Amino acid sequence: MNKFSFKYYKKMLKKAISCGFTISSFENFDKKKKKTIILRHDIDYSLKGILEFAKIENDLGVTSTYFFRVHSSKYNPFSQDCYYILNYLKNLNHEIGLHFDSSYFSEIFKLDPISVFNKEKIILETIIDKKIKSVSEHYDIYCNIFNIQKLDSQINIKKLKIQNYAYDKKFVIDMKYISDSNGNWREGDILENLNFKRLQVLTHPELWFDKVQFIDYLTHQKDD
């Protein structure tokens, strides 16, 4: 089975549930639960796969956190397509969080990173008409090229005054952190990590396809 298919994603979640795991978003995380998985989705460059992921999760009775950017050159949170998706997620009780770009954006324009972060947060809160409780930082190849450090290495992250920071010690050290970044589960996928009691699982929905969507994706790539 293709390990980046929606069918496989559903298989992993169903197996985790059958093993007694509680699966949730950051905002619904209950530290009293002995076996827990926090589901996190970083929306980096594309809106593809989001609706499919959200429906699978809803069908299984679990929630997750979807982190959106406001500086992406590939999608616009004010666009009709994105606005529809944001409302779809809200209606299914999934959490919408901020995938902030403060580090590189403030470096490029010589701005205060906290000020940039606060503006990003206000923008997304305005769009979804709800307070942002959880955030994750977008850190890509350009940050590596220009040696731009993550925000938590520049400031005390508590200054951001948010409830959940995805890279907080309690989410990446006190629990097992796994990711599908660049289409590679470097430390194994969910099924290979069920021996841990607590997991934070990061996925990027744009990497996941069924056969029809994959063909559609390749067609659009040629058009571009």
C-alpha cells in the first residue's frame, strides 16, 4: 500500500485508536490521558489534501490542528478557496493555528519579529473570527541558506503569549515527535511508533494523494 495515500492515513489512525490512543488537536490535548497522539498539519505551499484529511479524521471521531500561513506565495487565506476550507475545518471542530513566518520575514525587512508575529496572528484571527491558541513556525530551505534562526532561539517564546507552541519541550521532548517532512518518515510513521505512549505527529497534506489526484497534480505541474 502507498504510504502517502489517504487510505493508508486512515489505516494508521484506526490502528492507533484500536490500540487505545486518544487522538486530538493541540487545543484538545488532555495530558491526563496515558496514550495520546497530537495530530498536526502544516499547510506550507498548497491547499491540496486538507479536505480529505479533515473528513477522514471527522469520520473517526478525532480532531487535529491545521497550521496556516499568511505570507505564502502559493495560497491566500483571504481567497474563496481557502476561506471555504477554513470554515469547513471550523465546522468539523478541527483547530486552526498559525504557521508563522516571523523569523525570515522580519530579517528580510529589518522588522521586529514579535511585531511581525502579532500582525500575522491578528490577520488569521480576523479571517477565522476566532482566537488563535496554537502556533508552529514555518522554516524552509531559504532559512537554511541565509542561516536564519528559529524564533525560539532569538527570543523567549513566552513573549508571544500563546497557549501552545508546537516546538515546546513538552511537545517534542516529553513526547515522541515524528514528521513526514519532504515525503520521508525519517523515524518511521505512526504504525512504527505505537510503542511510545505520547506522540506529536506532523504531516503535510499536500504530499498525500490518491491516484486520480496524483494525475491531476502532475497535469497542473506541466501547465505551470
